[in-house]
Amino acid sequence: MIDSDRVLLKCERLLILFAGLLYLVSIIDRLNVGFAALTMNRDLGLSPTVFGFGAGIFFIGYSLFQVPANFILTRLGARRWVFLILLVWGAISASCAFVQGPRSFYILRFLLGVAEAGLFPGVVLYLTYWLPESRRARAIAGFMAASPLAFIVVGPISSLLLGMDGVAGLHGWQWLFLIEGVPACALAFVLLRIVPEGPAQASWLTAEEKMLIAAELAKESSPGETSFWPTLLDPRLYALGIAYMAVAAGGYGMRLWLPQIVQGMGVSNSANGFVVAVPYVLAMAAMIWWGHSSDQRGERIWHIVAPTLLGAFGFLIAAISQSDAIMFVGIILVILGLDAVIGPFWSLPASLLRGGAAASGVALINTFGTGAGGFIGPNLIGYLKEQSGDYASSMAVLAVALIGTCAIVLSFGRRSSAASVARSKGS
């Protein structure tokens, strides 16, 4: 008899490794602008407000194309659609090397957001084709651990690429965009060779293993709505989207501004990438461990609330601190909390929805969360930094927003528990 754990673990290892690699490249391509800014802003004369808006406008394109991208995915299939996504975003990312001023900066960042929009919700949906709900928090945390890993990788590499200033008549930040845009295009062709459309097409699974996966997925109870468009009317998804908005605002605000925050502490450009990598080494471990904890306990709500509170506490420490060292400790707590929350959070919509409904539901939440939150966070920090001269006020605002996230998630948990009790009494 085949061991189901062994089969599912084999799928997890193969799929999460490649999905994590794709996500790693996507995070590098959306966040390397934070390192480019160390010299690009001076060369192009970009103010904090202009940079904050340009960094954040990525998420407007990302937000607007979330639902359409996942609708196309359900029609074209994961392999063909993600192949196209990789090619286009790699080309746009490399094109950022030729930014001339605010207008071209805004346009290319917006288009990069449009190109990347379908990747994350597409991967979350794709995992539902392979893994039962009980294994998804660890799976999602596993591939999304590429997010903190991206900073561990991109920081030192970007610092070295900035040192290529003057090579072939290009600035260091131009080399940064050109070189870091290539991997996405290359991975597009790798994907076509190694990623199957689903378990039934996987050459590395036996017929018996394919039947086992189908049986495991069939055990799960399906909600009433499984079609794409009607799901967009579900109020639960709007609540989750608004809740995730503050998490994304804080997370992307930190990611895009941290190199400049560290630069303001007196760290040189050559050392900057190594310093900002430190919190993300810790965050990657915390993210995977916390996702496993959520799955082992079968608990989601408090596994979302606890790290969110840690992030809020970290922002408050950073806001009130007069010491660079203590401020950096606060930032570490922010990054630990807001990365750890991701696995448990994204397991919620994946457990509520199936099929086309999962595609539109995840996309809708991500429209509010990563889309709107990713735009608000960098802009908020840039605007308040220019108005006040420091980062304290923006960090205080982000802390309060995270408290609001906790309130929404706790309310969601109470309502879900009440609905489950009502269903059990009625059956």
C-alpha cells in the first residue's frame, strides 16, 4: 500500500522548490529598485515622494490585473500563462535600466506590476490541484520563504552590481536592472520542460500515486460556490483583503525603504546589502516554522494574529526609539512578524474555495492586500519622510493599521466558528 504522506511530500518538495525559485525572482525584480535608489535617485534627481510613488505604483498595475490574470489562467492553464508572465516581466524589469526620469520610472514600474500580477495567485491556485488543505499552510510558507530569501540574495548582489558604475558607460544601478532581469526570461523555458499542468500529467508520478492524490483531494468538502465570477461577491474575501492590506503595506514599505533607512544609519553602499539581509535570514526560518506550527495544530486565526501583533510592536519600537541600534531591533521584529503571518493567512482562502472560485478569491484578496497595501506602504513612508524628515510618523501609522488587521481577523474567526456550529446543529 502506498504511503500518502510519502507521495504528498514528494510533490511538495518538487513543486515548492520550483515555485519558490519563481517567487524569489519575482521578489528580486520588484524590490531591487530599493537598492538601485541608493544611487539612482541622486543620478536622476528623484525626491523621496517621487521614489515612493514610483516604487508603489508597481502595486497599482499589480492590483488592477489580479482578477483578469487569474481568469486568463483558468482558460490557458498554469504552464502557458506563467510562461508568458515570466517572459514579459523579465523584459520589463531589465528595461528599467533605461529610466530617464519620473515619467518613465512610473510607466515601467506600473507595467512590471501588470506583468507580475498573475504569478502569486496562480501558484496558490496551482497548489490546490496537488495538496489537501491540511498541508497548504506549510506549502505556502515554503514557497513564500523565497520572499525573505530574496533580500538575503539581492542585497549583497545588488551592492556588488552598484560597484559596476562606469562599466560600458552605464551606471551601477543600470547594470543591476539589466542583470537581475535575465533570470525570469530563462526560467520561462525551464518551466515548459519540467512543470506539468496537474498531477494527471506528471511523468514522475505512477498511476497509483496519481489516484491517491485525487482521492486525498476528493475527501475535502467543497463549498457551495466553485465558479469564478460569483465568488467576487463573497463579503468574507473583502474582509480578508482589507485585513491583509496593512500586512502588505508594512511589509513592502520596509522592503522598499530599508536600504535607505540603513544608509541613513551611516552604513556604506557596499555594506548595505549585507546589513539588510540579516533580518530576512531570521524571517525565513520563522516563516517556515510558523507555517508548520499552523498546520500541526490545525489553527489559523491566532497564527495570524500573534505575528501581526509582533509586527505592530516592532513598528512602535522603531517609531519611538532615539537609537539606531534599537530602531533596527524594532525593524527586525516587524520583518519577523509580517513574514511569519503569510503561510497561515493564505491557507484561509485556499480552504474556503475550490476550482475557479479559488482563482478569483485569491486574486481578489491579493488585489486589496498586496495591490493596495503595497502601493500605500512605500508612498506613506515616502510622503511622511519628506514632510517630517524621519520615519517615525509612518511607522506609528503602520503599527496602528496592523492592530486593525488583528481586529478584523479575530472577528472573521468568531463568525466562522459561529457558522460552523450552526451547520453542525442543522445536520
